[in-house]
Amino acid sequence: MSLKTTTRQVDGVTIVDCSGRITLGEGSVVLRELVRELLSKGEKKILLNLGDVNYIDSSGIGELVSAFLAVKNQGGSLKLLNLTKKVHDLLQITKLYTVFDVHDNEVAAIQTF
């Protein structure tokens, strides 16, 4: 199963609900295109809900980082929500956990923008 995304707006924040896999190829392209599209529309507060992402590989992690940087370079912020244990552990191993603003409560996360 590749990556599926749906977006919704809450209090000026774009929440992207992701499900499936963020991996080399299709999964990471989906994410890249989506972030580019949101930025082109002027959406600069982006919360990636990864609660249903069951697998992410190093390419997917790289894509999260480049999405984070793309948003930051546009003066926006991208934050992560609901990491599964697997994704959380991978971010800690790669020392990227501290780079991202990670939340496990959607309401609280929205208030940090």
C-alpha cells in the first residue's frame, strides 16, 4: 500500500492525515508534491499526522526532512503528529527527533503554531 493523504483545515493549520508507507519512490513523491502544492497556495502551517503510517524508510525520513526545510524556507513551519513507535524510534536513531516539533495531541499541536 502506498501513501494516501487527506488534508483538512483547523484554525488556519493544514492537517495532512497520512496513511500507508513513506518509502523510496511513490510514497516520498506523494509527500513532496503535496507539500509543494500547499506552499504554492500559501499554506505555511502544516501538521503531518503520521498516526496511520505503518512504515517509513530512510528515503521517507529524507523526504520528511526536505519537506520540513522547504516549509521553513518559505517562512512556515511543519510539525509532526501521532508518530507510531516505529517512526518515533527511527527518528531517534537518526537523531532527527530533535529537529522536528513532534506532538501526540492534535489540539495542543495546533495551538503551537
